[in-house]
Amino acid sequence: MPTPRRVVLVTGAARRVGAAIARRLHAEGCNLALHYRGSIDDMRSLVEELETTRSGSTLILQGDLAVFDRLPELVAKTVGHFGRLDALVNNASAFYPTPAGTATPAQWEDLFAVNARAPFFLSQAAAPHLRAARGSIINIADIYAEKPRADLAVYAASKAALLAVSRGLAVSLAPDVRVNAVSPGAILWPDAGIDPDVQARLLALTPMGRAGNPDDIAGTVAWLLGDAAGYITGQVIHVDGGRSIG
């Protein structure tokens, strides 16, 4: 029997922005299918935290999104476990420098597979269930999709493709399913760190003069999935402290 609670599948949910999204949606009463690729310890810690609050509210899903066959499996396992699917948050992302002149076809395939192909085909697999629920899809893009950085040429192209995917799906799945994108600016610095001069330049380009935090993205996602955003589809919401207008 389907759960009475809304069910959301979140990719890349073990840590960073994905974990913040999971915590926010769980706090709002959603049951969650939480995908991860390799961060098993972080995922177990997150799920233990959420299950302590509400038992039986989570499902852990492991998979490499670059492997095409894993994509419909994630949706099937979610629906098989909870009996429904109300929303999909395509948060998982591959990110590393790819400057023009040294980028390789393998890097192109890798970044596009995770950042553009996987969100599209996960959405396609989820669409019948989302139509039944009159649900939503949120794709987490990046300000670099519209304002590329010189050393992130292929990454920026893959995120620009995700914006096109978002708009295309918004048209294709309307009126039953709303599809929007969220484009973060300086929210979290890379795990490997960032050159202090680059960090300073990025903040200088941000009218609010500071970095955001993962809760800024999580709150935007929660709002887009809610009734207050019921007439919004095909849009890109910039959560970047104003950097996109600079």
C-alpha cells in the first residue's frame, strides 16, 4: 500500500548540498529515497539521523549514475519500496577542471553522463509516476552554466545542457509535472580546496559579498516542490547572492 507521505528521490544525497536537501525535505514530512555513489559512511550517518526522527522514512540506493542501467533501477526500487514517487531532485554532479586545450573526450563523456544524461533519463523513468502524483522535478545546475569559468569549460557545457534538459522536460511533461532548475553560486568550496585569490575574486563578483550555505539551496528546493510554486515550471532559480546579474 502506498505511503501517505510524499516520496522524493534525491541523487547525490550523502553529503554537502544533497544532505542539506534531504534534511530539509525530511523535516517537512517527506519520505526519501537517498542515492549515493561512494560515500557510504556519510550516507549511513545521515540515514541514522533521519531514522531516529522518523522510523521507516528512508531508503538507501547506491549506484554510479554514469552506468545507464542503474538509472531506471533507482526509480523502480523507490516505487517498489514506498509505492509512489512525488518528486525527483537531480542533485548528483561530477566536477573537476576541464580547460579548453587539455580536455579529453573521456572527460567530456564522464561529465555529460552524470551532469546531463543521468538527470534526463532518470526523469524519463520517473515521469509516469510523477504524472500520477502531479509531481515535480528539480535539477541542480550551476552558475557556470551561464557564466563559465576558463578552467571549467566542459563542466560548464554539461551544466548548460542540464538547463536545456530542464526546459525541454518542462514542455514535454506539462501540465502534469513541473520541472525547474536551481543554479547555485558560491555555496560550498571544492573538497580539494580553492585558490584564495580565486575565492576572493568570486566573492568580489557577488553583490551580497559572501558565500551562501547548503540550506539556501535546500530551502529553494523545498519551496519549488511546494504548493506556493504550483504555477512555476521551466525556470532557473539563481541562488547566488546576485552574482548572475553582475
